[in-house]
Amino acid sequence: MDSLKLGIIGCGGIANSKHLPSIKKLGKAQVTAFCDIVPERAQKAAEEFGASDAKVFEDYKDLLKLDLDAVYVCTPNRSHSFITVDALRSGKHVMCEKPMAINSEEAHKMLSAAKQTGKLLTIGYQSRYRADSQYLKQAIQAGELGEIYFARANAVRRRAVPTWGVFLNEHEQGGGPLIDIGTHALDLTLWMMNNYKPRYAAGTTYHKLNKDRDTANAWGDWDVDKFTVEDSAFGFVVMENGATIMLSASWALNTLDVEEATAMLSGTKGGADFHDGLRINGVKHGRQFVEKPDLKSGAVAFFEGKVSDPQMLEQHTFHAAIRGKGDLCVLPEQALVVTRILEAIYKSAASGQPYYFD
């Protein structure tokens, strides 16, 4: 399997800014099929990133008829589940963009299809592949933080509401910043804790700034009539072992405490955060200490050299797993728990009551 044959379903921003440039730069796979409900988008992506004989489709089911090794699902959240299930059943491995699905029922369908077909399924949580994340994960696995019993998952912007595509459309996306960027912070936190057994969650969502005008938003004023999702959401999650996670997610919060896809972790032996680069704290030789590793040098070693760019590392990991030369980093079972917790926070916010997991 010298060069993998890949297909892209959904040729919008995430495909063109993340997946396609990284695949091209790695140079170990060819994108031979492109699909988008707007044919011009698929054609443009094929011309820039595709193989010379790349085919373009408007219906993803036509793309799935081709002989491909893997498919990337880069569509709005609502269609993640059924496209992924169809792709797996057609014999393709799948990289689906985050979140896994708009709810746990749809995510379960994806996991079941992966198990039934024996095909690989992974979700695009690229924050795990950052140098600071990789370093901290190794430190945690070495026991440097001990038992992690408290964490904050942070995904807070001051005024950076995405005004393009369907980000503001609740039907298509299933929610706003909680499901969009909060999902990254929660995934990173759960992965660091290696804890995927939630007991209950309580949450609140807010529509406080949706109708604002003259917003000073990073991407221009939003359309107040189209902003149907929450602008902020907050969750409190208790795990079966008693560990606590506090999750903050906002596209537009009047705060200077801005962090995206970060975590603060407190354990019995030490703690860590990403407030000023990665910082690990603890007590050593009777003294408190703070360690700030130099993450500018070095990279992650692979078969053909070193890779340090997180987006390229994500692609390399997926491609190596397809070739049987490595394991997936993001497992669908883990991504399902992320979706379950996000869903629980939304349900708690709607009911005004904590949500208890089965």
C-alpha cells in the first residue's frame, strides 16, 4: 500500500485549511475523490489538492462506490453520523471531523458500524497532537501528576463568533460554542485524565449576546436573525470515581481570560495548565516548583523522520494505522463519551436539573 487513495466529503473550510494541506505536505497519500453539495467547491479543491485524475461528485454515495482506502467526513455536524456509517459499510476507513455526532444516539450508530465492519474510525480532535499536549500526556503517564481529581476544560473567546458557513445554525450544528470548541477542550481534558466514566452533569447555556450589533467581532458582525445557537455554555461534570470537571465554552464572553482548547489539571502529586505555555507544578525536595518545558526543539519520531506540526501528526497517525503500522490516537469510544457529556450539558440546561448517566 504505497500510496493511500483518499476521498473528501465536504470541501469547506476545515477540509481546505486543515486536512487537505496536511495530506499534500506529507506526500504519502493521494486524494482521488472530492464531494460537496456545491460542485464548484469540490472542483476547486480537486484542482488544488487532488490527484491528476481526481473525480468530483455532488452526491457522497457516488463517491463511496469508488475503490478508496479511507474517507474524510468534513460536513456540518448533523450529517456526520449517516455519512460515516455509509462510508464504513462501503469498506472505507473514516476520519470524521469533530464532534463525533450531534447526539449520543447518532454517535452510537457510528461506533456500532465501525465494530461491525472492522474498519477504523477516528475523530478530528487535533489538539491532542500539539507538542504541549503530547509532552503533558507523557508526564501524566509517567505518574508525575498522580491521580487527577479536578480539572477545568477551557474554550473561551472574547469576541470571535464564526460568521460563515452554518456555525450559527442550530439545526445543522446541534449547538454553538459548546459543541464547536468546547468539544476540543473536553476531549483534551478527558484524554489527559484517562477517565471516560461520567456519573452526572449540570450545565447552563446563554443567549445573551446573540442580538447585539456593532459587536467588534473578529470576523465581523453576526447576523442576529441567524444566530440561533448559544453564545456561551458552562458545565459541571462529576465522574464515577468522584473526579470533577468544569467546562467553559464561549464564542463571545466579556472577559480577558481567553483560552481555547486548554485544560487545567490537579492531581495528588502535581498539577498542570496551559496558561502561559505548558506549566507543570508540584513539590520537590520540600519546595514548590514550576516546570516550563522547552517545546520549540525536537519533534515526534516516526518511520520516515520527525513530524512536529499537529495537523500533519494527525494525518500521519491515521495513515499509519490504516497501513497497520501504528494505533489510532483518538478512539471512537472516547469521542462518544465527549458527545455524551456535551449532550448531557445541553439537556441539563434545558431542564434546569442535573443529568444522570445510565
